[in-house]
Amino acid sequence: MERAAAPDCGAIGSLGFDSLGAPDEALVERLCEMAAALRAPERLQRTPAQVRGYFEACRARMRPNPFHNWNHAADVAQFAFLLLHRTGLDRCLCDEQVLGLFFGAVGHDMDHRGKSNAYEINEKTELALRHKGAAPLEAHHTELALAALAESELLDGLPAERAELTRSVVRDVIDATDMGQHTEILRECKAAFRALEELPRTFFSVSPFGGDEPARLLLKLLIKGADISNPSRPAAVAERWNERCYEEFYAEGDADRAKQRKLNPLHDRDENVIPRSSVGFIGFVVTPLFKELRKFLRAAAKMEGGEALDAAVAAEILQGLEANKQLHAERAAALAAVPASPPKAASDDAPSPLEDPCVEDEMAVVITLVAAEPVPEPKPEAGAETEAEAEPEQPEERAGEEPAVEAAAGDALGAPPDEAAPRPTEPSTNTQ
């Protein structure tokens, strides 16, 4: 029986792609089209039905969260496809890199619970206890994505070494979606890409599977760009994603308030101003990443093997980001012109780091991050001891105190909630 044509949700290579509101089945069809454009069946020696099986396995493990849902998975996968296909990287990178990035993007948020890493750790959830570390969500997503690859037998047509290399890329890119790594990955990319002029004949032959080679970092930059790409979409699409993101943020803030924990500023529905927060997120998190990608593409196009690369889509992305940033800035300015009601308590009188909606001072970022203080948990009642508190791996604490979990830099600027926890979990005197 022939399948019905999928409803149009935007061309698969367009920034106008809109996965919101599209039926689940339609998004699977679109992903199959992207896989065909990347020649995934031929590269994997699998049938289109087997490729589709992986998408179905991923879809089956997505929850109906406001933001982290199947629509988001398809949205991120489409943006990863766009970055590969329209830049020409899919013709320069090896099969394992291209397919590992694309299939990793599809499965990067499998079984997301709609709360951040910080929340999972503070709550000592089963997930946080099973996946020790600062990013239990990413560890969980990776585990499920690899299981879906095995269940669908997607890599079974490849020699063992190539199959393992593809799995390595999937692990790498899903791990990189943790916003706790954002600053470090961007810093490493800048340093590595700066040396491109010294590596004109080797970049596209460098293996991405060991060390911190530029090609491996490039894959991390691509998945990170795809994961936080919503503000580059047309305004109507970007706005709907932003609303869903803050719906999850505020639900987590409400849950933290109920537990008497200090709220991440962006999770406080009573105090946060979405347009102002959005200006900061676009200006200080998303835009610098895509500027770095544009710089890389322009440099790599002059290298042997990279002649087909095109930076035009990066410029288009940056234009979209600037347009949406200005839209939020105008809204923030309009809100700032309205007298506050009722007046805040004296302790809340400190000016917002983004009081000027068009602020371009990096110090604003520093202030915003400092505002994301550790989230203390309520002290247990006398004589009460939970199973989690008895865990042998918990660090030694002073009597009567619970361990605090730092709110993430990503959360403080408006990144998707699951990417919010800091990387280190060990006690440290380092305040950076």
C-alpha cells in the first residue's frame, strides 16, 4: 500500500521548516526524505524501511513535553541536516561523521522528562542515581539512542570498525548537547579553527574519533547549533518555540518553589521578563556560535577538499537571529516603559543585568551567570534519612546540610532546560 504524502511543514532544507503542529507520522516522513538526501540507505547498506525503523524507535521513546518532545527531535535533526547539506559538509566529511551527526540529532533527547539536569540531581531521581555525574539526561539519551540503533539493526550492514566509529559520533554529539560544555566547546573550536591555515591539506582527512581534532569539534559545534537554533527560524516559528521553552522553565520553577529551593532566575514566572532574557540568549549564546561556524566555513572553503563549502546559510542564520533579537529588544523596551506594579521589596531593587534590552556588554553575561546561585535543598526532618542520602558515592557533608547543585550557565541565559547542569560534580574551590 502506498503511503500518503506527508503534509508540508516547510522544505527540508529551509530555515522555514516548522515541525510544530505536524503529525508525528509526517515528521517521520520528512526525516526519511532527509536520510535519502544524505544517501543514508546506500551508505549504511540498509533499506529505506530499516532507516525508517530507527526513526520510529526514537519517536516511541519521546514524551509529550511542551518543548522536549518529538517535534523538537525532528526540528533539531532538520537543522543538522540543513547545516550538513546546504554548507556542503555532507560531501566533505566521511560517512561516519555525516550519519553519526544526523542520527544522533534524531535521538539526542530520547525520553526527556521536561526538567533540567539540575532538577534531576536535586531530586535524586532514579535517572540521576543511575547515571552519576553532572549530565544524567545526556547519558540517558545516549543509552537509548544506541539501543535504538541496535533495535533497528541500522548499522548491521557496516564492517564492525565503521559501525563503532558511527556509534562514537552519536555518543559525542549527544554528550555535546549538555549546555554545561557550551563555553568550553566554543573556546576549543575557536582555538582549533584558528590553526586551519596551517592545516590546509589535512583537515578533512583527520579522524574525528580520538583526541580533540578540529573535525571532531566541528561535529560538536554543528549539533550545538542545531539544538539552540530556534531563534534563527522565522519569527512566528521562533516565538512558538520560545513559549514552549518557557512553559517548561516555569513548570520547573514552580516545582522548585514547592520544594522551597532557590529558583533559577529564568524559571521564576513572577520575576523573569521573557523578551529581555531572549535578547541575552540570542546575543551571547546563539549568535557567537554561528559566527564561529561562518568563520570556519569561509576558511575551510579555501582548503584542498573544501572547495565546495558555502557559508551563505550561516549568514542567513545570523540575519534571522538579529531580526528576532531586535523583535525581543523592542518588546523589552515597551515593557520597561510601563511603570512596575506593585513595587518590589527593597531586597529586590538591584537592576537587571539586561535592564537595557539592547545591552551588548559582556559583563551582563557575567552578572547573569552569577545570579544562577547554587540551589539548596530543604533540610530533612529530624531522624529522616532517604535511600539517596545513604548512597556511598555522595560527597562528605557538614552535619545537617544537603549538597547543593549549581544552576547552569545555559539555564541562566535561556537555553533548553535539559542542558543546564554544570559539568563538575566533585566539591571544588574553583569559582569559575
